[in-house]
Amino acid sequence: MKRYIILYLATLLVLVPIDFLFLGTVAKGFFSAQVGDMLGDIRPVPAALFYLLYVLGVLIFVNGTAAATWLSTLGYGALFGLFCYATFELTALSLLKHWTWPVVMLDVSWGAFVTAVSATLGLMIANWASSKI
């Protein structure tokens, strides 16, 4: 049980800062130019709920199994991120007037990348920390 708590926290602590960096600086101008009139202020409670639930999904489907290796986690993390982000993005594209294909492509690619990296680093940190306990 202790290992799962470490794995969850490690994955969360890797994912959130990388995602904030990307959304807050790297891609901020792009999203503003593409769908700026639809963007509002960040609502902390829904954002926190997303991260807490998303990392739980990563733990259940990607890096939480006893058989998880860094290589399998990298691949399944990319797929999990791709499926999750594509679900949102393609739904938004089908329903929202000002959503664009470039936004979909960037965000789905980002979701695959950030999930793969955070799941893999989370696993590596948890494996290292668990060996020290």
C-alpha cells in the first residue's frame, strides 16, 4: 500500500509542474490565439479534481501494476494520454464553434507526451523510494 501512495504522489508531483509550465508559458500564446475568446480564469477546484482523478487513472491503467517497467509505462502512458486527451479534444471540436484542429493536434500530442513522461518518472521514483524503505 505504501508503494502505491509513493507512486501516486510521485506521478502527481511530476505531472502538475510540467503541465503548468506547458500551459502557462510554452503554449499560452498558441491557445490564446486559437481559442482565446473561450478561455477564462482557471478554476482551482475542477483543475485539482482533474489532476487527482487523472493520476488515479494513470496508476490503475499504466504504472500501478506489479509488472510495470519503465518501457511498458512509457508506451501505455502515451496511449492513455492520447485516448484521454483525444476524448476531450474531439468532443470539444465536435461541439464548440471556435475549437480548431491545430488545438486538437497540439493538445492530444501534449497529453500523450506528458502522461508518458510523468507515469514513467513516477514509476522510477517510486521504485527507487520503495527500495529505500
